[in-house]
Amino acid sequence: MNDYKALKTFLMAAEKRNFAQVARELDITPAGVSRAIAALEEDLGVQLFVRTTRQVSLTTDGAVFAAQIQPAVEALENARRDVKNAHKADQGRLRISAPTWLGKTVLPPILSGFRELYPKMSFEVSLSDGLVNIVDDDYDLAIRISAAPSDKFTIWRKIRIVRRILVAAPGSRFADMEHPSELSPDDCLAYSGESRRETWVLSDGGSTVSISAGRAFSANNGEVLADMAADGAGIAMLPGFHIAEHIRSGRLVHVLRDWSPPDLWLTLYYPPYQALPPRIATFSKFFEEQLPAHMVILD
């Protein structure tokens, strides 16, 4: 970093044309500024400034050198600031991946509340219902509603249970079914991050039944599946936030009430840090504290 300091001193001297002013702003002595410039001139083998008793001015070589290094020094300064801010609890940038529904309805008021407390924080938010590779995609934090992740290297923390139920259109042949064995794979509308089939595992507390879902239709979006089920296309297995409005309006009803799938979890995922950076830890704590007030329709 000594070279960086010398270049920064040179650029400030090129701008101010006054070594004493540079010394005051950098909190060093004027002799220290002169020594830094002289060492840089010796290293380059050129004279960078013409010095008089009244002022200093750039030589032609000095002006060319200043123009060429200005972008690099600014980039280095920005990088240093970003790295330093990343280890502050109230400054820096967070790149967050969140599910589409949660990102549109729950996350905005939480982010707004956090920025009121920490106005120097900034965010980049990406909405996606599928799992992301948090390391390769360069996210600081991912919020997901899913089963436990299979990636053993990802840090993840369970926040709360998300229950799912089976739903269908009232008056459809699915509404009166009493046992999952009455369902065929064509009847089951599958949720899949890659729009593929999934296996439903249903239990009544004693027996367990597995059903291959998605042979006729699958999607990676819960709202699409809820609408399809409400139109009578089949039976869907979805968490409450996807179907709450349909249930209230009577477009969907809870079916096969004695049979339940495994619960999902609302989970926070992190890259494999040895310890969470302060800005990520601070936001995670705030998110967890604020979540109950904004996610009452999870149950």
C-alpha cells in the first residue's frame, strides 16, 4: 500500500498545486509530501513537478502520468472502501436472492425499515423461486422456503416452519376424495424449481403414501399452480401464502384434510463464511425480528 499512498499523494498534489495543503489534508508534514514525490520521480526517472517559491506545477510527463493513473487509483480507493465497509455493521452493500412472492410482498417493508436505521446500507435484490448457487452467483444472503439444502458447504439457518396443504376447486371431483390412492399422477400439479416432476409424501400420522406428481403439469411458481387448481385442472400442494386469497374467495378448498406433507422451512442461506460479516449478521437479525409482523399468512 506504500505505492498506493505515494500515487494518491501525487494525484492530490497535481490537483492542489500546493504541497503544504496536501500535507494538511493527508495529516503529514510538507517534507513528507516532498519526499514521497521525490521518491516517485526517482522510481520513474522523470520530473513530475516544476517547483518555484510560489507554487508547483506539473511537467508534461507529470500531466500524462496523472491522467493515466487517475482511474486506477480511484478504482483501488473504491475497492478499499468497499472491503472496509463490508466489515461494518451499518455500511456496505448486500446482494440478496429471495423468492418472488416474498420479495414482492414481505421484503420491501423490511428493507425500508432497515434502511431507516442504517441509511448507509444499500441493496441489490434478485427474485427467483428456484434455489441459487449462492457462491457462484455472488450473493451475500439467500432467503428460501424449502426443505433442508443438499449443499453441505452452504451455511443455512431455519427461521420458521412453513406448512403446506392440499387444495382443489370446490365442486371438482378432487374435493370429495378421501384417500391419496384415488389420485393419479395426472391429477397432481407439481411445484418444481426446474418445472419437473416431484414426489409427494403424504402422511395421516400412521400411514405414508408417495405419489408421483407433475406428469401432466408442473411449474416453478406457486401462484400459477394455485390458479390452475382453482380452474379445476387438478390438486395442488402449496403453502398458505400462495392460496390464502383463493381460500378466502372460495375458489379453492382444503382437501384430503387427514393427509399432510412434510413441512417446509423459511431459511436463510449464506456463503461458507467462518463468521458472518457484521452487515450480514445485522440484517439477518433484523429480518428475523421483523418477519412475524409481515408474514402472518404463512400458517
